[in-house]
Amino acid sequence: MTELGPVAWPPAPIRTERLVLREPEARDRAAFIELLASPEVHTYLGGPRARDELEREMPEAPGRWPGSFVVDLDGAMIGQILLRRATEHRRPAAAGKADLGYLFLPRAWGLGYAAEACTAALDWFDGVLPGEPVVLTTQTANVGSMRLAAKLGFTEVERFHAWDAEQWLGLRSPVTPSDRQSSQNG
């Protein structure tokens, strides 16, 4: 995965009704460790990382690279949105496209935060890189992620077997500047 391309980073914080998407900061380190060490979060991602290993290896301000947003609720990190270039994706249909990923702490599940944050990140993406498609990969067994992908407008491109499970690859068609103008005038 590489950077998104000609994008000014970091953007100004993105505010939604309940959340702020912002650049990671040193104060988020403990939440990043909790997120990456959580067995629940990593049920469909190959398992959690060891907490002691994360404590040793995690930089002071983790996740600071273009496309990495902290999802902040009332001043505390509850998740992360990732938008990266899928340069080395296993599937040809995804290679070179922007890839959306998201991780949320279990206490934030089921409250609509992921949909709200992903929608805001995709709107930002459409504004800075108009006309670019976005892909998303998830395990078919991850019902919540499959539901979120559909809600965000991703449609199935293919299913494939990887990491000892059936995977789903979805594509969100590009939003062009004329599409944005039509929706704003409609």
C-alpha cells in the first residue's frame, strides 16, 4: 500500500454530526494498542497482535500517514478509517485503486459510527480525488462489514478465498465533479 497521490495531508478535521475525523496524535497511542490487541476487532482479520509487542513497537504518534484518520467521539479515539492505494492487492480488480478499511473498538459497534465516519471519509476522498473508484475487502462471514459495505454503495466485484476464509471484494463507483454538482443541486 502506498500513499493516495497528490493529496494535501493532513486535511482540516472533518466534522460529522457526532464525530471528528482527524490526524492521529500521541494521545491516541493507548487506543491504537487497544484496537490492535482486541480479539473482537480482529475476529475476521487474522487475530490480534500481542499487547506487549504493541507496547514496545508502537510509535509515540501511531498511524501518521496520508489516508489514516482517527475517528474521535467526544475527544477520545473510537476507531480508525484507512484510505490507501491498493498497489499490491491480491486481486487484479483492486490493484491501484484506493482501498477503504476501518477498525472500531467494540464499545463503538452497533451505533452507526462506522457508517457515519466512512461516509465522511469517502466524501472527503471524492472531493480531493474526484473520479477515483474505491474498493473494500472483507470476509463474507463478517455480516456487519458486509452490511456496511452495501450501505456505503459498494457492489460485489468478486469473491475469493484468502487467509483461510472466503473474502468479498466490493467496488464503489467513482463520483465525478458533475455527480457532486447534480446531487448538491437536486
